[in-house]
Amino acid sequence: MPRSDTTTGADITLDGVCVRYGGKKAPVTAVEDVSLRVETGEFVVLVGPSGCGKTTLLRLVAGFERSARGVVDVRRSVGVVFQQPRLFPWRTVGGNITFALTRHGVPRDQLRARAEALLARVGLTGMAGRRTWELSGGQQQRVAIARALATEPQVLLMDEPFAALDALTRERLQEEVRSLADATGTTVLFVTHSAEEAVLLGSRVLVMAAGPGRIVAEIPVGLDRDAGAADVAGLRATPDFSRLRGELADVMREAATG
Ligand SMILES: Nc1ncnc2c1ncn2[C@@H]1O[C@H](COP(=O)(O)OP(=O)(O)OP(=O)(O)O)[C@@H](O)[C@H]1O
Ligand SMILES: [Mg+2]
């Protein structure tokens, strides 16, 4: 991919990218002329109707798809949580985590404790010995999140990571991811269908439309996350939150219909 003058110091730069699937006979343009920049430490959320190319954009940033045109520039180490958990079924829950830790260079004598600590963070204490196929969909997804965190990525790509979780677990993990981003300065690009989740987590929301997939609106969030409303429940109770969620929901409805 050629570098152009528009390439900057951002963690993620997409400039005029276009992804097509299928052969020459029946090409599908999944995304067309998309440009975005994500700076270090930003928490950017992508929303939009099913099929508008959210997963495609994440796969492009992760390096799993190629753009037919434009610039893709990702400057730091990337961790991915896919829409489906994609665990190794021949490994235990703990084995999935220690595999990632080993690849990240964690010494053998620390693997078990580090894996336990990561599983505790996603609410799976004591599950290390279980088989992945013994877990529920939501539990598997939490293992996938722990596995992504194991490599301490500087850029975290998350594709509807909490969609399969019950409301309480989702809230816990929303807080976990948000405080991780705040504490470590991790850059996050996060996909969701939920206006509520987008406003809760994001510092900026990009709204996509389909046919072909493109970005049609950008909404800065700018909620005061430190003013005694740092937790999810507190933030949700503020008037600013309700207003932004309503505005975003309206823009999302417009993007989906029109
Ligand atoms: N491997 C593929 N081969 C052909 N077409 C594909 C492939 N993957 C995705 N597409 C098409 O590209 C478009 C964008 O798909 P993508 O998965 O990026 O959407 P999405 O916004 O993530 O949707 P959802 O919200 O349902 O997850 C869709 O029209 C889809 O049918
Ligand atoms: Mg998707």
C-alpha cells in the first residue's frame, strides 16, 4: 500500500479506502471511499446498520483485508476481539490465554498466574481448566476478550464484543474496557449496534450507512467521565448522557433508512 502525504502520526489512518468482495463477475463493494483517523488514546465507536461494512473496516485495520485503493496505516501493535469468539477448541480456557501470553513473551513460571488474573478481569475466575466448548456463547466471548488483553495491545479492535452478554456482565465489561483505556492509554476502535453503548464508551462516534458502506456522520461525545459519574450506572443517569444517546439514535435511524 503506498504511503501518501496525508499519512500522519495517528495510530490508525484510513484514507479513501475501498474493499470489494467476490470475484470479478459478482463484486460486492463492502466499503467505498472511507477515511478516518484515530489518535493515540482515543476511543472511537463505529455504528451503523447490519451489512454497512463495520466488520470489514476492522478487518482492514487488523490487516486481514486489503484495500483496492487509498492508504491504510496502522502504527502500533493491534489486538482484536472478533464478532465470533474464535477460540482454539483443542485448548482449555486457560490454554487459550497462555498461548497468547507465551507469544507475547511472558515467562513460563508467570503464565498460570497471569492467565488467572486475566480470567478474573472478565468474570471467569476458576474456569482455566474448562474446555471452550463447555462454555456459553457469552463466556466464550469473555475468554476472547481476556485473550486479546493478554498481549497488552496498544490498539484494541473490538467487534460487538458484548452483544452476547447479559446486561449485568455487559455493564461490568464496559467499565473494565473503559477503565483499561483510561489507565493505559490504549487506543480503541469499537463496533456496536447500540446507541447507548456507543455514548457510554466512546469519545467519538462514527455513523455508517450501507450501499456502499461509508461514514455519514461523526458525533463527538465529550461526556465528563470524572465528575462523580465515572461508572457506567452513574454516567447513564446524567442528562448529558440521555441527550447524546437520543441524538445519536436519531442519526443512526436516518443513516439506516436513508
Ligand atoms: N467474505 C465475504 N464475501 C462476500 N461478501 C462479504 C464478505 N464479508 C462481508 N461481505 C459483504 O460486505 C458487506 C459488509 O459486511 P460487514 O460484515 O463488514 O458488515 P457489518 O457492518 O459488520 O454487519 P453486521 O452489523 O451484520 O455485523 C455486506 O454486504 C456483506 O454481505
Ligand atoms: Mg459485523
